[in-house]
Amino acid sequence: MASSFGKRLGMFGGRDALNPLRDPFVTKMRDYFHNVVDTDEFRASLAEGIANASQGSESLYDRIEHIVDRRLDELTPQLVKEIMQAMIKKHLGWLVVWGGVLGGLIGLIVTAAGI
């Protein structure tokens, strides 16, 4: 709501308009993380982290945090923006169409009534 889309979302029901987008977003993020975790590079980094943790150089928690942070850095703001735009287009597109149709009908009625 604090983003530049906040005012636009206010016109479509505010925070409640985002509820239908929550599940698809969570699903896409879950799929993304599953794809990241299923890579050989991640497994090798995790195994290396476990091996190094026993040597006392860093705790296992710090190593895992470093690996996850490195993977999150790959998730660019542009990619997040594209994901959000695709979900908004898919789930709110019908709202724009029906808003245009109903607005046109109201305009015709008001013009015909001469108000």
C-alpha cells in the first residue's frame, strides 16, 4: 500500500484487492525457491557449509544465511515487478474491462437523461 501502486489499489478495493493475488504469489515464490534448492550448486554450498561449520570457522546458521542471501540477490526488483504485473494483469484485468463497460453504460444513461 505504501508503493506507487497504493493509490491505484485504493480504487479497486485497497488491501482486500490483493488477497486473490496472495496465493498465486506464494505459489510462484515457493516454486522459485524449490528450483533454487534443487540445484547441485546449492547442495554443494550447503554440504560445504556443514563441513566448514564443524571446523569452527562460521556457524552453520551463518553459512546457510549467506547461501540464501546470495540466492535472493538473484531475485532482482525487475523480476519481482514482472511477477507482480503478470499477476495483476491476470487477476485484475477483468475488473478493468467491466469497469469500462459499466462506466460507458452510466455515461450513456446520464447523457440520455440529460442530467
